[in-house]
Amino acid sequence: MNIKLKLAIKKDIKAVNEALAVLIKPESNLTRKVYEQVIGDGKRLRPLLVLYSASALGIDEPKDALVVGSAVELIHTASLLHDDIIDDALYRRGKPASHTVYGIKPAVMGGDYLYSLAYNIVLDYDVDVAKAISRAAYILSEGEIEEIEQAFKVNIGFDDYYRVIYKKTAVLIEASCESGAILANKQFSPVFKEYGKNLGLAFQIKDDCLDYQADPEVLGKDVGIDLKEGKITLPVLYAMDEDPLLKEKIADFFDKKDESVLADIVLSVKEKGLNKALDKAKEFSVKAKETLKGLKDSTYKGYLEAIADYAIEREK
């Protein structure tokens, strides 16, 4: 990512954070504390995508895109609050997870508050924006449930994996880009929806690869965490496809939770599945950029193309 884009993103993240500060005004001090604990220094990918999609189409009022993007970020943040409880996560964005500080009940209700606030915000805009975002939210919830159903099961297929990552990650990124286009020029919403879908798939596959690829100090967690949580991701699927015995080893690990064998399993995944999964992430990144080819060249089109590259090039 070049310096010019980094500076632009830094400026736009500041604008998003300012918009969020205006929108988040709960009467409950506890709700505010729960929110402040989780919001942290996130990438703000989704609100930036709303803003850049709308700007690529020449939106007249960029403030509208900032507000809608902030609503999407609230939905994403709410899902993180609930995710951390489901996963028994201790940390989020370098800080103790909200439920470990304020308790499970406040964290659950804090997430519910953010979901409800987001829906209330988008009702002030085009009904198609509200439809896109609310659809993404309920599909995201379906994905959460399906991931729980699939946990610690080795008989997961490629279609199962793609369905869950679309629902858990890609659908909200897809809705972000679609909403930005609706705000600016509805005619182009299918193009941006397709861009967002492919970007979201690339982003999540890269995330799943980082669990085996990254330096733990850069990533902020140990490698192999997904396996400890019972998640069969794309690098694992490719590795099991090449080595059927690995499937038995993972099943045994899920059954006995013997972490002494985890290092060997991780090594097998790195050697037999990681590169294929990275190639797949790149494939989706390329597809995302290809959907934008028919658009007029502009600074914001360039930003969207650069974000597609960043999705697969990042180290954390």
C-alpha cells in the first residue's frame, strides 16, 4: 500500500471515528464502557468501503456515506462482542475482551444496542441501503450459528467452508460496497456488490492463512489457534485433501485435545495446504479488481483496487 493511500486512509479513519463518536450516545454509562472497550483501533475497512464506493461514483454528499459506513461498523462491532463471548476470547484488538471486563450480560446487551442503533440509523437513507445492510446482518448471524455447528468436525467440505466465510465475513463487506453505490448511483450497485463479495472472500481466506503463515509476534497470537477452536479452514482442507491421514490426526486432536501433536499438524498444513489457500485468496482479489474495470478511472477506484491488493498482502 503506497504512502499516498496510507495517508488518505488515516485521514478517512479519523473522519469515521468522529462520525461514530457523534452516533454513539447511550444513556447507560455501562453500555458506553462496553463499546469503548471493543471499538479500539480497528481497520475500519467496512466504513471506508462505503465511502470509497460512493466516492468512486461521484457521491454529492460524502457525509451520508460516512454515516452509513459507521452504521455498518456498529454491526461489525456488535458481532465482535458476541463472537468473543462465544469463543471465550480473552482479548480483542490488543485489549481485554469486553465481557472479561464488564461481564457477559452487559457485553451481550451492548452488542444488541449497537445492532439496534445501526438499523435505526440506516432507516434515514434509501430503503435499498436499509435492505442491503439488514440482509447482511441476518445472514451474518446465520454464519455464526453454522460455524458453531461445524466446530470440531473434520467432515467439512469446501462448499461448507465457503458458505460460512461468505456469511460470517464477506456478506457485510459486500453490503458495504453495495450501500455506497446505492447512495451515489444505484445503477452500479450490482458491480460493487460483486466487488465486495470477492474482496470479503479474499480477506477471510487470507485471515485463515495468517493463522499458519504469520509471525506470532506480528499477528498477536500463536499459530494454530483456529485448530484449537475447532475450525477447519481452507489451508486445512487443502492439506487434508492431499494427505488423508492428516484428517485422522486432526480428528484425534479434536477428540483428545492433546496439544503435543499440534505442532506436527500445523507443519503439515503449512507444507500441504497453505500455498493453495493463498493462491485462492489471490484469485478472489483479482476477481474483485476485475469487476471495477468498466468504471471510469479515479482516485477512489484506485483506492478500491489497492484495498483488494492489501487484503492478500497484509501480515496481520
